[in-house]
Amino acid sequence: MHWTEHTCKAFTLSYDDGVESDLHLLELLQTYGVKCTFNLNSGLGAESCWDYQGFPVRRLDLANNIHRYAGHEIAVHGSRHLDPTQLSAGELESEFTADKAALTKLCGTEPVGAAYAYGAYNDRVVEKLHSIGIKYCRTVEPSHAFVPQTDLLRFRPTCHHKDEALMPLLERFLALPDEGTPQIFYLWGHSYEFDGDGNWDLLERVLERVAGRKDVFLGTNREVLL
Ligand SMILES: [Zn+2]
């Protein structure tokens, strides 16, 4: 957490699944100068598609698109996006260890973070991630808070972008004094939700509020949490 030497507030994003809608998200992040951590599934590609609110969701072919995430952080989300609590020891190995190795090969950097597919985890899964060098892993349970957390392998995000408390929480965060205890605003979601829900403007409102502020460090999860 080197940023705490300069300011006491940090904002970070966490978006999952590596889908085509990430491309528009990346454009907006570029426009506003905001960093994100993308949680990717190395074993799934363009053949993996589904429907969200009538919007056809397709994963990106990572081998041909990984360069688009340059400047952001890539983190583990499970090779095949399986519920890790349902996996045997051998299956956990291919879901996490192989995913980390494949993402390392794709990006040239070893991932240190992860997000639980379906938000599913238990002590056995946490221990597996710890054993392969993962330093933090995001759950889906909102904290509605900004204080730094100690149990980073059970990290609770501030909120999902569809949480009705999002904008009030953000305004409360921005109004905090810029001295004292470090404070972190951590927002997560899926970029395809903005397409399916027709609300990219919601994200733009958030990015507009945090962009260019001297009192808020804009970093990836790794930069903000570790
Ligand atoms: Zn996911």
C-alpha cells in the first residue's frame, strides 16, 4: 500500500469473466484514467457464450486479446469458471494452479490476486489459493465500508455496481477527510451487465466523480490492497 504515503483514499475496480464488453469498459477506463483488475478464465474462450437480459455475452479469445488489458491487472478467476467448493483436490489444481500458470504465460506477469467464481469459497479453497501464492481474493459480499481489511483471501468489496447504495457510498467516501486512516472504495461487477442493463452511464458517473482528484489514488487491486 505505497499510495498511503501520498493520500489516504484509494479507488479500485474488479471486473470478471473476460468478455467482449470489457472492450468498451477499457475505452472508458482509458478516457478517465482509472485502473481495473480483470479476473479471467484462461480455459474458456469465444465458444463460451450465454445470454444476459437479452444481450448475447461472449468471452474474448484471450490469446488474441490479452494485450488489450495492458496497464491493468490480470487476476485468477478459475480456468473453467467452476464452483471451487464442489471440486476435488485434483480439480482445484487444474482450476487454480493451471489458471495461474496459463495467465502468467499469457501476460508475462504472475497473478497475485483472484476472485471467486460465483462468489463461492470455503476454508479448503482459501488454503489452496494461499498455497499457490495468491495474496488476495475477492468475494461477492458487500462491506459497504472503506476500511482496509486484514483477511485478504476473503476480501469483501465495498459494493457491486448495481447496489442501490453505490452513489451514496461514493459520495460519503469522497467527502471523507484526506488525512488519517487509509480508506478504500472497491467496486466490482461484470462489464456485460452494463450492456444488458443499458446503464453504461452509471459507470461513467462513477468514473467522472473519481477521475483527476488529487486526494484519490486510482490503482489496480494489487496496487491498492497489497
Ligand atoms: Zn465470474
